[in-house]
Amino acid sequence: MALEIFVSLFLTIAVVHLVALLSPGPDFFFVSQTAVSRTRRQALFGVVGITLGVVVWSALALAGLQLLLQRLAWLERLISIAGGLYLAWMGVKMLRGALRAPAATAGEPRAVLQQSDWATLRAGLLTNLSNPKVVIYFGSVFSAFLGDRVSTGARWGLWALVIAETLLWFTLVAGVFALPAMRRGYLKLSRWIDGLAGAVFVAFGLHLIFARRAV
């Protein structure tokens, strides 16, 4: 494979994946809400969890799982329902926490929430894995740009690219939302922010559960 073609392919997929990352989804809301409500360290553990989910989905896409899901509609539907239920459950937990929490008074903001690093990593991993549309996305991107002439080494090089890009982007998101100014804003408006995040997760979950598969 010519170097110029590989570089062009590399840059194309990098841009396409960046555009996808810039579109807010469950992963973005999970990282941002974790960064402002917990610690920067825990947010980074959540980023690692999300990245591990991308490792799995993108590898399965390269292995052709999206083709299997397209042929077995019931399997895609089952995975979508399971993922939707998980996201909705997370959203309900956030909503309940927001409703039960006392409102912050002037000079007395709510304390930063605590959760173990590994629990945050696991939550990030499950948040990403709960959305089977990710493997369809990766499958579509890879099938659109990777032809038979692309070597196995180049394919896995591009796999490493999307993983690194995902890790770097969500690390940036975690860093921005963990800034003291963002944290202070959260501590003053935590009930509203947690409630909004919960509603978003419930909406994503219901979309996965009830969305009709395109024919």
C-alpha cells in the first residue's frame, strides 16, 4: 500500500472519527458529569473505561460483527434493549439523586461526590458498551474506507488511531470540566445538572429500546 494513500486514509478516518466524537452522546455526558461531580482522577478512570469499550467495539467491527448484526435483526434488537435499559437505569439513579439532594445554599455548596476509581472505570466501560450502534458506526466507517487493498497491518493501525483519538478527546473533556470554575458552577447548580444528565441518559436509553431498526 502506497505511503501517500495510507496517510490520506489515516487523515480521513481521523477527521471522520473526530466529527463523531464532537457529537454529544452518552459517553460525553458521562465524562463531563463525572468530571464536575467527582475528581479529575475518577473522571480519567471513566475515560479509560470508555476507551476500553471503543477497543472492543472497533475490534468487533473490524472482525465483521456489524455484518452479523445486520443479518440477525433479533440479536441487534436484544443488545439495543439491554443497553437501553442500562442507560435508562443510570439516568433514573441520577434523577433520584438530584431530587433527594438538598439544595445548596449560598456559601454552602454541596460536597464533591465520592466513588471508587474502579467503579467509575466500570461505569464508563458499561456506558460505552451499552450502545450497540457504536459497532454499526465503526463498521460503516471501516467498510466505507477500507477496501481489499488495505493490509491487515494498516487496518489495525487505524484501529489504534481511533482508540488513541478517543482517549485524547475524552481526556480533554475531563480536564475542561474538572477546572475549578466548572467545579464551582456545578456545586452551585448540582441538582439541576444532575437532573439534566439523568434526563439525557433516560432519553438515550429509551431511544435504544424503542427505536425502529432501519429497513
